[in-house]
Amino acid sequence: MHEFLDACHAERGLIDSRAVLDLFTYESHRHRSIGECCFPLLEFALDTDLTDRLEELPGLRRLNMLVARHWIGVNDVFSYRKELYSGDTMNEIHLTLADNGGDLQAAVDRIAATVHQVEAEFDDLTTKLRAGAAGQDSSLRAYFDALEAMIAGNLEWSYLTPRYNGPGHTWNGQRDTTVILTPHRTLYLPPTHTSPTTPMATDPH
């Protein structure tokens, strides 16, 4: 928890200073603020201690990193509206826009591609771990299941939460859609010509 709070404090300092971050620095802070807190809490919830297994199995540590990277991408796409209008610059879309000249759709597409790559690697690695000696350990099997649930749950929560989408938000179930980012709410419009895998995002300003 000390590491988590230290990372959050460092992120707040970067936001307040309006520092221009590179992707590596950004990811290193977010991995600490997410991973240092959530994964130990997951072990606590499962009533298990994987300290030794994390040392023995590099693949297990990699799974944690992949889940954290998935969260970063998903959360930053969905939270961008809120952070855009509140002046919070600790968001991967801000970094991507700085690289690509301000093309919001291209920024969303790039982050979505990273999320899909992470999902593929996560699926491949969990399949290999389940098929090996780790798959014989009931505590590890439960942990793998919980990581999968956390990925899916975080994505579902991001669609549903008023924290990202605005007060009074009710998701209409659209995932193939044009998204309008207003100061007060994210609007999910009926699909028109959007990609089947990547939501479009537009900034009214």
C-alpha cells in the first residue's frame, strides 16, 4: 500500500506540474499505482499468498503486468472525457495525441490495438500456464480465473460507470458506435459506419 500511495502522489505531482510524459514513464507510474495495490488485494480476497510463486514463475508476474496494461488502455479511453474537462493530463490518450498531431480517432485506435494485443498475449500465457505444472495448483487456477474476471469486469464497469460517462449515465448497450464527448456526459450514438471493433470518439470542441 505504501508503494501504491507513493505512485499516486507522484502522479498527482506530474499532473499539477503539467509535465510532458513519455509513454515509458507514464506506464511505469501506472503499473505501480495499479499493480502495487490491486494484485495483493486480489490475493487477500482469494485467501492466498503468492509471494513465493511470483518469484518462481516469471509468467505469473507477466500476467499481472498484462492485466495492468489492459486496465490502463481501457480506463484511459473511457475516462478521457472526464479527465479532458477536469484538466487531468495523466491519460494515455494525451500522450498519443501529442505524438500524432491531435487525431483523436487515431489515438483511440492505437490504444485499442494495444489492448487487443494484450488480450491475445494474456490468453496465450494463461493457456500455457494452465497446461503446465502451475495448472495443478488450485490456488493458481483460482488466481487465473480471477484475473480473467477482473479484465472483463473492468471493461463492463467502464461502460456502465457514471464516474467516466457522466452523472445520470445509463449505457445503451452499444459497443460499435460513435462516441461524443461533452463536458457533462459521454453520448453513445447508434452505429453508422464505425469499425466493428473500435469505438469512434469525437470531441465537440
